[in-house]
Amino acid sequence: QDGRILAIPAPTQGEPKPFLDISARVLRYHEESGLLGLAFHPRFAENGFLYVYYSDRSSWKRTPHHQARLSRFKATPEAADPASESVLLEVHQPYPNHNGGGLLFGPDGHLYLGLGDGGAAGDPQGNAQNPDSLLGKMLRIDVDKPDIQPEIFASGLRNPWRFSFDRETGELWAGDVGQDRWEEIDLVVKGGNYGWKPMEGSHSYRKGENKPEFIGPVAEYDH
């Protein structure tokens, strides 16, 4: 979270060594901010590209607002060069929590980024159901295109800060953090809407209404 990535060698090959240190650029220890995601390009051995998602310290003006950055760095096998940063995407974060941060390459070679709803409580800005906002979404990005444009892969999520791909089927599974009562596990599909905030898990949130287009969780548990 503090902005440093370490390379951990085999037990008999020495101590951990710094791989990337951008701690001076990262907004640290401000609720759920920090260096939140890391993914290596599928052809990292050839191009040396890695991608990180972090809270930008320079954009924080002692208010809850800041920018979250998706950046590319270039590395040798030994270490990444902090000076090689190329900012691919900046997302305004209206509150210091629900910043998401899951970052993985899928079996299709695209980069997936899970973004929270922007924070506070109860999605006060309605971001997760707003098709014009990237917040509360699962994004898919073709990082190999010259003009990188994020695609909204799925919506209606509260804070999918970690997810993974099934190695055999390629299916995308996400854990989505609940609000007051229900945590959920979702099978995330292209175009899927997972109901937040009208729904929390398979339950109505306050006076929300379930809709046919909402996809329910595969599993849920209460607090």
C-alpha cells in the first residue's frame, strides 16, 4: 500500500530487493488509498511492461478527492524504472474509500481493472448504475492499442478490489464488498449488471428494487 513492490528470491538466494518504488507519488494510509494493483504484461519477458494502479498523491488537496492512476512501467528482470511511467488512465475518486484496485490480465490478453463506486456509504452519487461513470465497474482495456480506451465490461459493483480468472474455463470471479449486511461472490460476465445499489447481494438495499436485468451473486454471506 505504501508504494513499494519487492522482489522476493528463493529462500537460499538472499534478501528481498526493491523492484519498484513510487512511494513519493502514492497517497498512502489515507483510508483505502495507496498502491492497490499490479499486473505483468503477458509478454513481460519480451517487452518488460508492468502495470500498476495507485492513488495519486499530487492530486490530493487535503480533501477526500484524489485521482487514481493506471500506469505502465518498463522493467528489466531485476527492477522497474520509476522514470519510465506512462499514465494510461486517471479516474476521479470523490471519497477516500472504495478505490477498487484489482488488476489482472485475462485469457483474452486484455487488462481488467475493478473499480469501486467512489466511496462514502450507499453510493451517494449513484455511480455504480451510471453508464457514464467508470466507478462501480469492471473495466477491460486493450493496452496494446495506441489509443487506449477503457471498456465497461460489467457494472453494478460496490468495491471489487480482488478477482481472479479460472485457469481452466477462463471465467471471471469477483468478491464484492457489501455495505451493511451482505458480502457477495459474483461470476462476472460481459454486460452483466450486479445490482448495486438497489441490491446488496440478493437483498434490497433500503428501498431499492430488484430488476430482471440484475445478476444475483453465486454466493453471499452476512456480517
